[in-house]
Amino acid sequence: MSFSFEALRKQFPNTFAAFSQLPDGGSATIAHLYHLDLRYQQARTLPIPEPDQRAQPVGSFDVVLAGGGLSLIYAAFLSMRGLRVAVFDRRAIGCGHREWNISRKELIPLSQSGLFSEQEVAKLILLQYRTGICRFGQGTNYAVSGVLDCVVDAETLLERLRARCLDHGVTLLPHRELVDYSLDARGVTIRLVSTDGSQRLEQLQARLMLDGLGATSPHARFDLCCPTVGGVMDDLAIGSDPLEMDPEVGEILVTTEGIEQRRQHIWEGFPTVSALSDAHSTRRMTIYLFYYLRSDALSEHGPLPLLSLYERYFETLPRYKRGPLRLVRPTYGYIPAYTRLGPMPASPCERVFLVGDAAGRHSPLTFCGFGSMIRSFLPIGDGLLRLLARDQLDSSSLESLWQEPPALKVLGGLTLMMSPPLSSDGVDQPDTINELLNAAFSTLYAMGEETYRRFLQDDVDGPTFVRFMLGSAQQHPEVYRKVFRYLSLSEVTTWLYRLWQLQRSPRSEHETR
């Protein structure tokens, strides 16, 4: 598919009109969205360099990090501990295109790691709102406090991580893309090609490569995908009506309609402010729109899912919020999703380890890219230091670094409750998924706020989960017949086995909670 701004403008007029308000007219963002759309659906192979080109040596390092977004946190952490680190990215390093929210307690690893002082972490919080809600269709507001209630200054966090890297001698290699890598007695040899059009080849040596390339990683494997678009929107109507923004309330999961075009679209919105603004006078909200879909079905919805979803975003935004709704900053990406009902992504070989979205350590509800990274980087970083000290970098040792919360192996399957079923049965009933979600969340809400909160934060034990299942079935007797219609027989068997394992697991609360 050839790239043409004019052809895309005709196909996505609402998106182009909204992006025209950006300083560069949105051209760089449109080009990046187009690239992500094409790369995500292509076979995960590495680029092929021009023939007869010799790679220029760059240097030898303890760790080379592929990807310079939020995964930069590993480069900063490991270099502070005295390791020689390099980072490359096909774009600028420390450049993000998402906004982040989390709870205050879950930010503790940033100071525990020594990357930031407690005062610096506190200053990264732009705003903390009073409560969050989930609401599906015309259902009830299910309120909960302490979940995703802190808005993080994403740009400042990335800038400071980049500064930490420079302070500790990290070699930054922007505008480079991975060509290939190979293992030998010295470690891993990594070849890069420039993305500036020159096709220049470079070569690095490392003891360990960390793959932080996200959804487009050649190692990423996932059974669901979650295309996500949105932006920081300004000039919202303020008030308590569902179509207005309450600056004291975050909206964790909200639907405004049922299944349309074989997708259940879901909104997330949280109040935010400019880093230079008065937090009490905001009319800004970061608003996301996303859906879950089995990965093998994504191609059925056209060749440009992100751009198509952006077009829907601007068309249907008035169903969610009203006001002039001026776009300040676009936020978007593909979030790989894992049900945990099949093989998880794993280190493909010795001396290569997956981090970030490519590793799939997120949860279905509240710990996506940012939350899962903050939750996992400190135990993994400490473990990498130990393994590097011993030169114990085989696949098995690397994979043992992260002990996943037991509840995730069960909760991951619930992601399918937000995606259409495998068969056509029920797809033409628009309220199917909203009914399932209302049954689930009304049960959680009735179980009390502490249980509700812990459930959203992957901190639930077996007996509590069984009580949740029984309560959901009582609220909505058809719930499990509908849920299991979303699964194959092998997936049902795996899920029930994981539930049995959770029942046998001792109750343990995650360290950062």
C-alpha cells in the first residue's frame, strides 16, 4: 500500500480536520500511524539491508536496549548500577505517544529504585482525582477509589529518564532499526540500519539484548490485540452529567453503545492538566477509545485499524463528551493483549529478554503498558543485575525473573468478555457484552470497595474469585454460558485449570500495594 496524504485525507476527513489543529498540521503523526498500521499486520520479520554494505562498529556493551520509549527506564536503572548500556530506536529516544495514569502507591518503585527521589516522584503527578467509575451502556456507575487516580506527567518522566541515561554514560542511537542479531562466544552481535534514508549499517556487541520494541517486535506473540487511539482534549463541558467532565472523577471503563461493526468500543477518560496549569481549573481530559479483538480477526476490519479507529473516535466523541473538544496531543498505539490461555511470549534464545508490551506482563483492566512496566521493572532490573554478574543469561534463567501475580492467569481470560465471540451467535445482539460487564461489575461493587479495588489491581485470591463468579451468575444466570461461548474447548479447560491453581495459591498482596 503506497502512502499518500491526499488519499488518506479523503478516507479519514474527521481525523485530518482534528489533527490540523496541531503545530505541524499532524503530518508526522499521520505518517507514524500509517507506519504502525502497516507494521502491526505484517509478518514479524526484520528489515533486509542493502546488499554489499558493511556494518560500522559502534562499540561493546553489557546491555543493548531495543526501543527508547518507556523501556528507557531499564537503561537508566542498569546504567546507574555501573553497566555499559546502549539504546536504539527507529524514532527519537524518549519520545512517547501515550498519556499515563496510575495510583500513587504503585509509583513507589520509581523512588525505591533510586531513579528518583520521593519529592521528584510527587512532582510527576499532575493531578489526583477523587474517584473512578466504570459504566456500561445505560447501566449504573460503579465507583472505586485508589485505582488509576494519579495523572502522570509523561513527557517530563521520559525527559528525566533520558537525562539519567546521559548522566550515566548511556550511548543513545536514535533513528536506527533492528536488522538482525546473532549469538557467538562473545555474546550477541546486533546489526542496525538507519531510518533516515541513508541505509547505513552499524554493529554493536552486547552481553544481553533487551527487546522493548513493543507490539511490532519480531518476538511479540499475542492472541488478542487492543488498537487504542485518543488524545488530550481541551475545552470540555464541565458538570455532573455523563456527557460532561467532572474534574474529580476518572472514567476507567465506559461504553456508550453496544457491539457495532463486530466490535465493542470502550472509552477511558481521565481529567488532566498542562504541566504549567492550575490543577483546579482544568477543562482538559485524556480520552481513549479502544476495543479488544482476536489477533487473527484484525485484518477483517481493513488495512488501517488505527486510522480507522481515529475516524470513529472523532465521529462518535459527542456520544461520550460534549464541548468544542480541541485536540491538544494525540495518544495512540497497539497494545498486545494476552488471555494467558495459550503460550506466553518468552525469551527466544539465550541473551535476549523481552520487556514492555512485547513481554505481555499487563493485565486486562488497569495495568496496561505504563502500569505493567512500573510494576515489573524493579524486580526484573535487580534480577538482571544478578544474572549479568554471574553471566547466567540462558533463556530459563531470564524467564525466571518475573513471577506473575497468580490472579493474572485467571483474569487474563476475562479480556475475552470485552471482545466479540468466535461464532456469529450473539454478535447481532448489541448488548451482549454490556450485559456481561454489568453482571461482573455489579457483583464486584456489591462485594465492597476493597475487593473491587484489589480485583482491578490483579490482587485477588481463589475463594474471592469464586465468590465473584457465583455472584455474577446470580445477577445474570446466562453469564457463564455466554462467557464460555467466547472460548474454545481447550481454552475453557485451561481457564478452569488456572482457576484451580489460584484456589490452591496462598493469599499474597503485591509488594507495591
